[in-house]
Amino acid sequence: MSYLLRKEIKQMLADRVALFTILVTPLILILILGFSLSSWFGSTTTIEGLSIGIIQEMEMSEEAVAASEQLLVSQENLEAMAIPDSLFAYAGNGLSVGYVNDIEQAREENYDVVLSIPAGYRTKMWEQQILGESSSDETFTLYRNPDSNMEAMIIDSMINQSMERLYVETTLAQADQEPLAELGEIHVQGAEPLSSFEYYTYGMSVMYVFFAAGYMANLSYSEKKARVYARLVLANIKPLQYLAVKTLATIAIVSIQMSLLFGICFTLFQVNIVNWPGFLTVALSLCLAVAGVTSLLISIQFRFSTEKVANVFMMFIISILAFLGGSFFRVSDMAPVLGQIGQLTPNGQALQAFIQASQGESIATLSSSILILCGIAVGGFILAWIIFPSKGGVAK
Amino acid sequence: MNAVFYQYAREIMRSPFTLVLMLLMTILFSIIIGGSNEGGQNVYVYSEDLTEEDLENRLAELNEIEGLTFLSTSAAEAHRMLSTQEVEGLVEFEESSYRIHVAFEDAPFAYLIQPVIDQYYTHNELEQRTGSETSQYEAYTYEADPMVEGTSFDQSLQSLFGFTLYFSFFTMGFTIMTILELKESRVWNRLILSPTSKTKLYSGHLIVSFLLAYMQIAIVLFVFLNVFNYDFHGGFWKLFLVIIPYLFAIMAFGIFLSGVVNASHQLNGVIPLTASGFAMLGGAFWPLQIVQSDWLLALSYASPITYGLEMMMGATFNNWSFDQFLLPSAVLLFMGLALTGVGIRLMERKSV
């Protein structure tokens, strides 16, 4: 049987387009997707480098002089508690604040957001903070720069939060109540952010192993068409033996494909896998699942004498599975339903398990994915064994 | 040429499976993606202390905030999503405090979501402490606007257009593949011997593939106009004009690819690859604005989908004037002419 296996692998290696499809194209796609969507994955944010431009109708000192007479508080104290200016003091040095004349100038100087403060706004806020109420209803406007959307949103929510705290503190102070304790905390799971390159290394690999399945099925059927299969049967090779060889060859080719893809990408992008045994188990069960699918495809083609099955599989099914399983991008971001459907796909399960293993999740967490993949493999083998014509079936 | 049309008509009637499948898929994907984008960012919340009813009530209150959709989930599912980094973070609710779990340090999620959750909890706390008497809250709010008057970007239309363009690439490729199959089964040789000229044979096949793709797009657009009541911003009929250059260009790509490969079955791998590559570069799956790499943006000019999508958006919500359509359609026509020429030459050079 080993000579048959050698034949299969030699044949696959001789098919340049097939090799190109299963090895080079995933690499190209990993690069394209990795570069273009790097901002979608594991982007981190700090206050460092954020910038705010301020447009004011009236200088703060002018306003403070007028208000200090009225409220009987010294000008320095007023300036120290001016809103919104004093809010930025919390943020420390990372934040840069500048004064501009109008929005045009702010856009040119690339501020993330611009605050436009009308005259009398600061006075209103002083009255709010000291007297607890104000007759004025001036309010400032925050303009977000569309070119730096994320930064602008972060500044917006920071200012929002500061105003919120100020409101709570002032209200509690005026009601003679204790200040509020922190109600929440942030808990960091601890792992490194997943880079887009790492994500797509898994995403594309779990997609392209199925192309290997399609090619194998195609190749088998063309052997049948070219009467190679008939001659093999004549040479006393049992039909199921033929199927078994094809399945084994698929396992071999997919393992080679995955080791090359992972090897190249892990070296290139310096990916660190925490749980190697788990990772390899997932890879192995994916290999088996692909082999199961291949044997099923071959059986269907041989039983019904059609080559359409592998074509439709490669043309549509793989694309749909890849899309649903999240190989192109995380579909759950778009619709949670899609994410749940995606978890039913073998590639979606494998993708998820690869990420979990690389992040160091225990084998217990991975076990469900591994079981599903092995289940697909076993199901494929059994169905293929039932369907494959064990007698005859040599006619074109 | 009529014979070619007749042959296609019979063939489609005999096995309409692929065509119907492609139509259904386009509609399905556009619905799922177009329909789901309206809710804004999804935030998952779970709780181990609160009852399900209590949690749902709180989420309903939080869901009144625009731009965020709060969804409840289980603790196990929450752990899975965090460990696969499917979400950057999620929120755990307790009776009077909350915990934000983030998948890694400095995740933007914490910055964006914490203020919202914090506000919700502090306001509840405040209400309990001071009673719900006159609140000065209004004084502490402000307005937030984008710097420039934005164009009325319509995400659901964009993904509808993106997916129709993407799937029409498949239809086109699949029909052009029949030429290769005819050549491989030697039927082509017999056809050449017949009185039909080669030009007529080629143009017959190409016109059919063009019309099939055109029909596919038309049906999808009509379904979305009449069944799902999409608003095309008054540019519905213009769409039927602006897709012509695009279809011409991808037809040429189909011919070119058929000329490059050695056997028809290789197209099975090459067409999805090219189509997905172009779709990704051209912004069919996501708006090009989120792409940050400069050289990828430069590459997007090579994708016909970029121009097709631009024109479709121009015809609807971007309200382009007539001369704005000229450049993209000129580029597409050029691509089409050049690649048809090269492609047919390549196909003719092969002996089979």
C-alpha cells in the first residue's frame, strides 16, 4: 500500500497550481489581511498622544475676573476649578491641549477633538459647583475629528466620565453625603493581544486545508475518468483500500501543508504558542476532519459518477464555511447569530481552538473543539465507507 | 450566436441549481450583514448574582443608549469569548457594582464602555441616596458632533452592494468556465467546424455570462427594493447603468483567468481566490476607511470592485454628479478591453 501512498504524494507535488493554491495563496492572503486589518485586532490605546483643541469665545482669565466678584471666590481658585479646562489636569502629561481660532485651523493641526466653549459657559459651571444651580443654559460642543475616530471617541468618553463624576460629587456634597466609592473594577484576563497576523495565520490555514480536500477529490475522480482506477482494481487493489490510501494521503498532505504554513508564519510574525501539546492535538484532529471530508467527497463522486461535488465544494462551500467560521473576519462583530452558526463549522471550531491553545488555555477547554473535529472525521469515514461503491464503479 | 443562447437556456433549465444557489446566497448574506449593522457595537454582559429577569431589565435600560447594544450571555460563553479574543472585553454585573473583563491590557473597550456602565451605576446609587428630587444633571451635559458634515453613509447599502458585486464575480467566472469545459471535452473543436464563426462563439458565451450576472444583480436589487423596502436615495435606476462597466471588467477578468489556467478545474481554486482578494481590497466586506496601510490602499486601485462599489455608492447616497462617474467607468472599461484582448489570445494559444 505504501507505493500507492507514494504515488499520491508525488502526484500532488507535481501539480503546481494545486500547490500554489494550498500553500502560496494562504500566505498572500495572510499578509494582505494581516496588514489591512491590523487595526481591528488587539489594538491598544493609551492616553499618550491624544490632543484636544479649544475654541473659546472668551478668555478664561477674563471670565474668572468677572465671576470672582460675583461669587466672592478668588480668581486663582476659580481658574483651578474651571470646566472644562480643569478636567484635562486629571489626564496628566500624555494629553496635549492647544488653543485654536476655528475648526478649520484645528483640522489642519490635526487635533483629535475640538471643544467650542461659548462665553458664559465657565461662569455657569462655577455657579453650578459653588451654588448648586445656575440660570444660564450655555453648553459647549465637542467636535470629533473623523480622521482619528477612535481617539476622538476615547476623549469624548473621558470627558463624559469626568463631567459625570463632577456632577455626582457636587450633588452629593450639596446633599451633605459621603462621596461615592468606586463601583466598578477592571479585570485584565492577562494574555497578550492577538495580532491580526496570528489570527489570519489560523484563519487562512483552517480554510485552505479544505482546498486540499477538494483537490484530492478532484484528482481521484480524474483518475476514474482516465481509467487509472479501473486498472488499479484490475491489479487487485480493493476499492476500499483505494479510498483508505486517498484518506491517508490527505492526512499526509494536510500535515505537510499545515506545518509549512505555521512554520513560516510563526517565524515571520514571531508568534508564541503557550500550550503546544494542545495546539498539536487540535492540528491533528483538524487533519483527521479534513481527511474525513475528503473521503466523503470521493465516495459521493464515485457513487454518483459526478465531478460536480468537488467543484461546488471548492467553489462555494469552502467560501461559505470560511466566511461563517470567521476566517476572513470575525463575523460575530457583525451579527452574533452568524458567530453562533460559525461555531458549528469545522473550520470555525479549529480556528477557535487554535487561538485558545496559543493563548494558553488548558486542554479541558480545548476538548470540546477537539471532540467535534474528531466527530466530523469519524462521521465522514463511516459515511464514506457506506457510500463508496465496493463493487464495480469502474465505468467512466 | 442564437444557437449558443439556446444551448445555455436548455442547460440552465436542466440544472438551475448553481444559479439559484448563487442568488440565494447573495440575498442571504446581504440581509444578515446589512440588517445587523444598525445596532452599533455589541457589548456582552453576564451576571452570576442577578436573576435573569433583573439582568434583562437593566440591559433594556442600557439599550436606550444610542450606538451600543447590550446583550446578555452566560458565564461560560463569556469565558469562551474572552479566551478566543472574540470580544475585547465584556461586563459582569453585580447588585450594586460591576466588573469589566478585558482580554488584554489597554484594550479600547475599557475606555469606551466603562463610562457608560459607570454612569448607569452611579446614577442608580445617587438616586437611592438623595431620592429622585430635582436633578442638576442637565447642566453637566454637552453636545458632541463630528467636525464636518458627514455624507449620509449607509452601511447596509454598502454591504448589499459589496456582496452583490462579490457574488457576480462567481457567476461570471462560473459561466466563462463552460468555454474551457467545452474545449476539454473537444466539443469546441466540433463547434469550430460548424458554420458559426469563432467571434460569434466567443461573443455568444460572453454575452450570456454578462447577462446572467446582470440578471443576478438586478434580481437582488429588486428584491431589496420591494421586499425589504430599502431606501436607495433615489438612485435605484442609475444602479442599472453604473454596473455595466463593472460587469464588463469582471467578464474580462474571467476570460483572463481562463486563459491563465491549464485546466478548467483549476478555475475552482482561482476564481474564489481572485474574487475574495478583490472584494477585500475593494472594500466589499468592510469600508475602506478602516484600512490603515498605505500600500494596501494603493493596491485597492487594482481591484475592479473598488470602482464598481464607488459608483454604486455614488449613484445612491453619495449623490455624485455626472462627471464623477467618468473616471471609474473609464478605468473599468480600460481594464475590460485590455484583459479581454490578452485573455482571448491566451485562450487561443492553447492547442486544446
